[in-house]
Amino acid sequence: MNTRKSQCTDSTPQIIAHDEQKQFHLTNGLVSYIIMADSQGKLLNLYFGAAVADRESFAHLVELQHRPPATCRIEGDLTYSLEHLRQEYPEYGTGDYRQPAIVVLQENGSRLTDLQYKSYKIIEGKPNLTGLPATRAEKEQGKTLRIILEDSLTGLEVALNYTIFADSPVLARSAEIINAGSQRLVVERAMSLSLDMPDSDYDMTIFTGAWSRERNPHTYRLHEGIQEITSLRNASGHFMNPTSILSRPGTNETMGEALGLAFVYSGNFDLHAEVDTYQVTRIQVGINDANFAWRLAPGDSFQTPEALISWTQDGLQALSQGFHSMVREHLVREPWNHRTRPILINNWEATYFNFDEDRLVSIASKAKEAGIELFVLDDGWFGERNGDTAGLGDWAPNKDRLPQGMTGLAKRINDMGMKFGLWFEPEAVNKDSDLYRTHPDWAIHTPDRHMNHGRNEFLLDFSNPDVVDNIYTQMHRILSTANISYIKWDMNRLVSEGFDNIRGPESQGEFHHRYILGVYSLLQRLLDAFPDLLIEGCASGGGRFDMGMLYYTPQIWCSDDTDAVERMKIQYGTSYFYPPSTMGAHVSIVPNHQTGRVTPITTRGNVAMFGTFGYELDLNALDAQDMKEVHQQVAFYKQHRDVMAYGSFYRLRAPYDNHQCAWMVVSPDRRTAIVGDYTLLLEPNGPYTRLKLEGLDPDAVYSISCTGASSINGMSLKGDELMRIGMIDSDAACGEIGGINPLGSTKDFDSRLFVLTAR
């Protein structure tokens, strides 16, 4: 036997290759992922779950039975059927009738392939995926297993990439499809991840919604058949987020087995679980194969986007924290993976299109007085942009509004000691624009077909490199002539009439993916030219909140809905996969522009602080008391923002169908914790309540302070009591005059922040 093993400790990533058995064991002390190539060359999954000790062979985990009327591969053997084996990258047509991971059209019209194990390589660290966002790992941070499967008849090769990271339960997977043969091939389906699990005893949680109510969790019992979430909008979309959790029944935040899936991609996707009648569950994640077909000439290859998969036996909080750490440490790019994010003020809800330079400077000046660090000019600064029907595509300052251009405004903002940021919608164009009048062919359209619009705008064809070059040149000119440190990248239009007008009919199945690659290429070029630039993603709010965009834009506008009550739900749901440091969250005006609801500015601030904090209103319109609150909020956030952004996040009370909501963050050293405790609707004469905290040092004594008047200020309690007994946070609303609450008076939409400091 020849066994190759990485020389490392139990806490570092290991890839153990048993050459004779053709078995591979990826482990890091947290999880184990075990696969093998069998006697037929088929790559099988043997185990994924809690870390186990290695052994000479795990082949005993393969189960073979006679299950009529199975289609069997080996003549005379009624037990070996691909339909009943747990495969790593399954195909359709040779006995497995479940959803395949790959479909390749060949010159004779056949889609039949027979991929068999060929070779492997172990790579220190993690290679980049050309043109695609992906997690990263240096040599000491992870190891990558690359397994080559081959279809000998056509020469087709599939390279399956598996990366295991140090001290993380999250694995990264992708596939590269390589035409090493002599005929022309067409890839019609290529999943990034396929995993067959031995049973179906799971609940599936998906995150759905719509504009202004994104990423609400919904949980269903797995059942026989296919359960899936998808997008065909050429964006991950508001409607179904490309993430999912499969958890054992009874799993909650602090206990139970759960498996998490996330797609590092921003376009059309398919994430599904297929349960067969033997209760085997096949999970697949990848590009949606509807309207997808990618040509491969001899020597060409196609790289799938990356998918992430994680496992825990310690509940949903542990699952979330694993993904949070992966996003911060291995996905968000330097320098912003660890850099402090500025507190910003955006003028959109303050002015919409009704502004001039002096009004903007007035808003910025008031913000500077409060300690706000970045002023962002939103839509309306360019072209003939007096509303949403003109100007998109003409990225030059409107001199009627900005007489000195962007250079003059940026200088005025910088001179008062603030950074300056700017809104773009690079992918969009209005018909009333110089760009469209010059290049109507650059707008996405199908020849001789009607063009639909969205928000009175159309999309540019980012599958066309000339279009990307033009927009890059325009944006580069603006960023080079003014001191701009931040971009808000918006995208308010979904693709329709998708057609590639620079390539032939045989290439139309490539259009949607080429579009996303064009978006990624523009982002990459801008960051190469301006490496310190902070880009905040946005797509009508949270319409492209995905792991792919986070690679380029370390924070994303969480939702256009800035109402504090709705934001509790949106941010709570978002937190299952994405850390607070990625969530753009602002204090906005009341009555709220989306719901009409009036909430206290205290609560608006207390919700927004658990994100990348900022304001979206005219501070000049606030009264003295509210302005005092703004000063206090900014000072509080500056004091605690590293904990808010990079601490461990815990969900304590869900806001769905509940009168209350609570969450908290704990610093890495567990010396500081900040608890957000929110009342949605007050319950008259309600019960006593205790809030059990999480993540504290059980042996530490914590001094407690509460924002606002409270008798709890100055109290000291041990961490074990705060976690096991809880902290009293009852509301005293009995409808009687003179009711007394130790935590202060409470009304609808009230909130408190508790700060716990270890002595």
C-alpha cells in the first residue's frame, strides 16, 4: 500500500490519499470528506460529516444490493447499478435516472458519457478560478485535491476541485470541463457541486422574498421528488437566494446537525435536493441549465463557479459562524476583509433628484458635525438625469447641478475632512442618452423582437467586451479626476430578450453566463486600477446579495426597505450565511418611504448598527433631540464597530410572527458583547421574559450597561448566569398609569442596546 499524507497537525487541513485503494480523506479536525474510485472507475462519496480518524480503507461503506428493476453495469452482476450508488459527479444514460451533474452534447448527437477516475493532484493552498470570484487560501490556510475524470471515447475530462481550509467546517468545490479530444463538444449542464447523502431525514430551509422583503427563511420537510430554488433573471435575485440549509428535525440555533450550501455566483442558478424512493438525497448546486449551452472546441475548457458546503453538529449558529468566518477570511478581498468601514451618509432619500452642489455640501457639513466620515452622492449627478427616464450610460457630471464637475464637489467634501463616494449603475442605459443614441445595438435585445423595460431603463450587453471597455473608460475617467474612495454599484434591471448580437446562433446558450463574466471583469479591472476603492453592491437593494458579489464588493446594500421593523427580519434572515460586516444598513427618514411606518430614531440606529452603519436622510431636517441622538449613535458605533463588524454573531429571538427580536455580537476574546433587544409590537400586561445570551466566557464577570435610562446599568453578572439563566428584559405595559419597568418605559418599536464588558 502507498499512502500519501500531508505532514501537519490535527488542526490543520489534511488530504490523505490512499493510492492503492484510490481513496481520499479530506479532514481538518472539524469535518471529514471521504471519496473513492471503485473498480469501475466511478467516483463515489463515502462520507461527509464530523471528523473521523483515518483508516486503511473505507470501502466497506459502499453498499451493493439487488434492487429490481435496476439497470446494471456489469454483465452477470445484479447488484452494481449506478442508480443506487452515491456518486460524486453523476451522469445520465447508463443506469442512473436521477438528475445528472453533467450533460455534454457530442458531434453524433449523443449525450452519453462514461467518466472514470484517471488521476489526482494535491495542491498546497488554493488556485484562483480565472475570471470568477472564489474563496482563497495560502499554503498554510488550506489544501486542494484535484481529481481528473475521463471519458475515454471523446477525450472529455472533468477536473473536480475540493479545498479544505484550516480551522473551518466549510469546503469549496468546483469543476473544470476540459475538451482533451478531437471533436467539438457542447456543455449543456455542469454542476459545481453534487453530493449524494445516505438518507433524507432533513428539513430544508430556503431564503425567499421579493423587493423590500428579501431573504426570509422558510423551512420544509424533505420529501420524495425534487425540491429546488432557482433563478432565471440573470441575477441571483430578490426572490430566491442561492443558499440553503438541510438540518435534522429538531435542530435549533444551539444544537443539532445541519448542512449548509452557498453558491459563489451572481447569475442564473439551480440549487436542489432530489430524494429517491430509497430515501437517498442528491444535492446539486450550479448554473441553471435552462438556456445554457457552452461550446468547447478541442483544447478548450469551461470552469464552473464555486460552491461552498459546510457541516456542523452544533446547531444553526455554528453553521452561520462558519460561513461568516469564511466570508471574512477567505472571500472578501484585501484590504477590506479587515479594514474598518467608514460611517456614511447617502443623499438619496434626502433629495432624490432635487439637489444642487450647495445642498449636497450642506448635508455633508451637518454630517461632519456628527462625526460621519463619508458622504455618498447617489443617482442624478450625471448626463441629463432629472428623473429615471434619461442619462444612464452617460457617466459625466451634469454641470447644471455640479458647475465645477465631480472634482470640485469632491474637493469641497474632502476639505471638510470627509471621504467622498459616488453612485453608478454601470450595466444600465436609458434610450434618452448619448450612449444609446450612438450605440443602440449595445442594449440587450433580440433582433426583430419587442424590447421590455424595467424602471424605464434597459441593460447593456456586458457579454460584449467593447461595451465593458466603454463603461470602464468612463468610470476610470471619473475616478481618476476626483478623490473618490467609495462606489455604490446599483443594478435595477433584470435581463429579458437575452441575445448575443456579436456572436452567431451557435453561441446563444453562452449569453447569460458571458454577461456575468463581463460584470465580474469590469469589477476586477476597477479594483486593479484603484485597489483601495470600497465598492458597495446593490441591485434594487438586495437583488444580488450573493457570495459572488461579495468577492468584489465587501458590503452590499441589504434592502431598499429601510424601515427598522422590516430590516430586523431582513437582516436576521441574511445573517444565516452573511456576516453583519457585509450588510449595508442605514438610518432613514420617517415616515419611512417604503412602509410609511414611524419608528424612533433610537431603534432605527440600534438596528442599523448591526451592519455597515450609515444614514440616508437630511440631517438638517432633524430636531435638536434627534440630532443629539445621531451624535450619540455615531460615537457609540465608532467605539464598538470592530466588535460589530468582526465579532461572532448570535441570533437570539426571531422577529417572524413574534412581538420581539434579539441578537448579539461577541468580540473574539469574549471580553465585550453587544446585545440588540427590540420590541416590535408591545404586548399589554405581558409575561415575564428572560433573554438567554450566547458566546460569553462562562467564568468571566460582565459589567452591564444599557442605552437609555435603566436600573440594570452597573449590574455585574457572570457569563454562565447570563447564558443559562438569562437576563431579565420584561416589558411592563399593563395599561395602567404609573406602570414601572426596571428597564425604562416601553412602547411599540422600542429597543435597547446592552453592552457587556468583562471585568
